[in-house]
Amino acid sequence: MQLTRGTVAAITGAGSGIGRALALHLSDKGCALALADVNTIGLEETAILARKGQAPKVSTHVVDVSDRTAVQRFADEATRQHGGVQLLVSNAGVALGGNFDEITLDDFAWLMGINFWGVVYGVRMFLPILQQQTEAHIVNVSSVFGLAAPAGQTAYASSKFAVRGFTESLRAELRQTPIHVSTVHPGGIRTNIAVNARMTVTDPARIAAGQHQWEKSLKMPSEQAAATIVRGITQNRERILIGNDARLLDLLARLFPGRAEGHNMNGDRARFIR
């Protein structure tokens, strides 16, 4: 897909991290932006930065992606303010640390509502708009935990495998249409998602070990991850792996599934979380 001054991109989770970095990269390419996040302060900060670039128009939308009515309102507002949308990036996500017997079902449902249903709602509400375009692109952000599932991440891995499966099936359905579909699998990206994760673990030693692990592993700047995603969009890549850790885990998951499950992914804030 060609990203031009006429391209309108709708991005969820735009208030920080990869979402913010994507907004700035796309602004530099002259794309108009419809930015969504539940964090009003972070959202406005992103908008201020994006308006310093080449974006002809930037709109902000406070959206809880787990609320289908809110996502429908986002799609309606974006269409009304921009006249249409050609690129949808479902990036909003949260994390939840702890073994399955330590987390509550309510917390599990909370995470699935954002990480999985937020993606489904985004595609459902924006698809009729995308189908009206001569060319469009859907980008759904999964994770390396959508490639292999480590201990301590039953909820998060479930959501990211679900995003992967949904996106791959959607791609097959839309293959003969002008809509391209990409799945993104980020590795260790330096964002706040791990820092802000809900934690059910109370043991100080486990918490400290987990904190040390993610501080050591989350190295790639969000800007670098965003540049990889933008390049993948322009090349119509179906799978976008971000980082050597993601490429390695993808290879291990394909060749040695048993080894991939435990490959350097111990700890309550696991190594490859995005």
C-alpha cells in the first residue's frame, strides 16, 4: 500500500509506545491521522507531536476498545472528520502477569476484551469504510507470544494467539479484495505495556526477578519498531516480525515447538512481552 498525503490512518493505542511512534512516522509521510486511546493525556501529547509533522489533519478520539459502541463511534467520527479511512492499525493492548491459578477470571476477561475483542471490534466497525476504498490495509498487532506461549502468560498469550488466528483467517477471506492484511509480531520493544501490567504476584523476590528480566530484554525503541511496521505496510507484507528475538522465536516455534515454549521466557514479566 502506498502511503501518501491522501492516506487516512486510524490508530488505536496511540497515546504511547508503538502507537505514538507509528503516528509520528505516518505524519512524516503526510498521512492524516485519527488517533484513539483511553489515555486522554497521552493521546493529546501524541496529537501535538504529530501536528508538528506533515499530517494535513489530526483528530483525537477517546476510546475504550473493549466497548463496541465506543469503537463504532470512533469509526463514525473518523469517517465524518476525514471523509474515509484507508489504513486501520489495531495496536491497543494491555498485559497481565501471573500463573493461571494466580489470576482472576475477571482479569482474564479484562485483558481479552482489550487485546482480542478490541481488534475484532475495530475490524468490524471499520471494514465497511475500508471496503469503499480503492486500496486499504488492516494491521493487527499480535506479539511474539502469538508465536509461542510461555509460562506465566496464559491470558496474554491466549489473546495474542487469538489475534494471530483471527487476522490470518481474515486475510484469507479478503485476499481477492483491495484490502491488505498484516499481522505484527513485536519482540522486546521498550514500551510501558510491561511496566503498567496488572500483577497478581505478591512475592517480592518474583516481582524483582521479573522486573530485572524485562528491563534487560525490552531494548528496541518504539520508533524502530514503528519504522519496521511502516515498511511492512508499504511492502504489503502479511507477517511483520520485529526484532531478532521475534525472528528467532518464529524459527524455533516452527522447527522446535517444545523448545520455543521455554526459550528465555521465564519470569512473571516475561522476556519478549511487547
